[in-house]
Amino acid sequence: MRALVLTGPRKAEVREVAAPVAAAGQVVVDVERVGICGTDVELFTGEMSYLHTGASSYPLRPGHEWSGVVTAVGAGVDSAWLGRRVTGDTMIGCGHCQRCRNGRHHVCPDRHELGIRDGLPGALAERLAVPATSLHALPDTVDATLGALVEPGGNALRSVHGADLAPGERLLVLGTGTIGLLVALFARAHGADVHLMGRDDTQLRLARSLGFVGTWTRDTLPRLPWDAVVDASNAAALPGLALDLVEPARRIVCIGLAGMPSTVDTRDIVLKEVTVVGILGASAGLPGTIDAYADGSVDPRPLVAYTVGLDDVADALDGIRPDGVGPGPKIHVDPRR
């Protein structure tokens, strides 16, 4: 089968590789759609921290936002999965340690991260082998595009839960990329008064087209009481800004990662009695995301700018954007093209 392989920093090629076989406890999925995210870009450029800690190494097959159809099952797997449209959890724990037993498999010390950490090749391929325990079935109302948006949506939904807002309370989202916009969509569906801060008006156009009125730059941001702030940016200075802006005794949620350490004065955290929540992975948010997409309360499809085949992924990872594509921040891949 064909698969995208990263062979070194800024080196990517489509190769013919052995098709996966479903081992015991696994299924094989024919991949229909894959999303490219910032993690994939960092793996391509060589900036991803796992490449420097040894958790990831080249050659590497990326892709962790995906949907497809189960075409084979291994020993011990219910044959009812055959023919089912599915997506899957990126975080795959060992299943035996205390963290896994307590429902925290996404921070298992021996976890796999599909297409990110070494151990399980990712979804930027025609077929994918994954543990059946990581699967989530997709209803008919969740098409391939929506299915490949479940994983980032799960991260966003967990961020909204982390913000702990009641309906009508005010949320500020820092960042207007895929995760920031998804956080805004889920928070609005939960009844929050949602505002977004972007770098400039160009960045904010898509948010406005999605019906968000409270869209600001740093210079225009009003001094309102923010009941929660979600940092969905990659700017090292914004966690400190979030702490300055959030109401005392409320919450900051950090889901964005900067390329360098952020500096926050913990005295301000204590004196304002602020709770800071970190979000790693979508696991607990996947079922709720599928439900929201299925019932139409959240529609993230405008976030997808265009869809390419495997041969064009390297250009997409390198930031080359064709003329005439949509305004969304997300790029999808159809490996069958």
C-alpha cells in the first residue's frame, strides 16, 4: 500500500510499504480521510519535542486525525466491527498500569500516540492497524470529513469542560486556529458567551463568518470580566496574558503549546486563586464530540480549507497553500486519491 513517510527534517515521501495485518486485538481500517495538524507539521520540520526526547524518531509515519471503514479484524475482536465506519483514540495506553485502570490511559507512561510516538504507524496511508479498544463507531450522520475532525474536536470539548462555565458566562479564547475555533463552537453550543482574540482582522474573518460577534485583537480587546480563558495559541506570552485577564477564582485552560517555555508568575495564580488546567489528548471528549457532530449542534466543516491526496501532503506540511482554497485552517487528506 501507499503511505507517507517522514525520513528526516523537511523530508517526506510517499512509499510503497507492507499493508498492515490485524494482529490479535487489532483491526485494519481502510482510511477515508485524515486531518493534518500542527503536531504533524512539527514532526515534519523536526521541531516536535518528542524527536529530541527520543519518544519519536525517523523514519516516521504520521497521521492521527482520521476516519475510515473496518475491513479486517484480528483474533479476539468482535466481527461486528467489520464494515463499520469508525475513528479512533490517538492515545493508546498499556491497559495494565494504575493510570490506565483509573481511566487516565492518555497519560500512561508506556502509551502509544498513533502516528506521533514510536510504535504505531499513523493514518496518512491507505490502511491503518489499530487496537479495537481504541475505536469509536461513527453514525451515518457523521461523514468522513466530520469523522476526521473528531480527534481535534475531542481536545476542544475537553477544554470547554475544563473551563467549567455555566450558560451565559463569558469565555475568551486566545487563538483562532483549528482548536481555538473548535473550542468556540463547542462553548457556544454549551451556552457560553464566546469571544475570540486573534493576531489581526484577517485571522478573525472565519470566526466572524461562523457567527461570532466578539472577535478582537490584543489592541481592541475590551476590559471585560472573563469567567474563563482558553489559551489555544502557540505564543509563549499568552499564558501570562490569560492569567492577567481571567477573573479571580476562575479558570485558565492551556491546550496550545509554544515552541519555547512560557513564563507565569505563580504568585498571581495564588493571589487570584486561579485554577490552571492542562489538556493533553482528546480521549474523554471523543464520545461527546461524535454526539455533537451527529446532532448538528456543532458543525466544524467550514474549518476545512481543502482536501488533497498523499502526493500533495509534503507541500501541505511545508505550508504551501494552493490558490482558491477555502479560508479554514485545516487541511484534509484522502489517501485513496
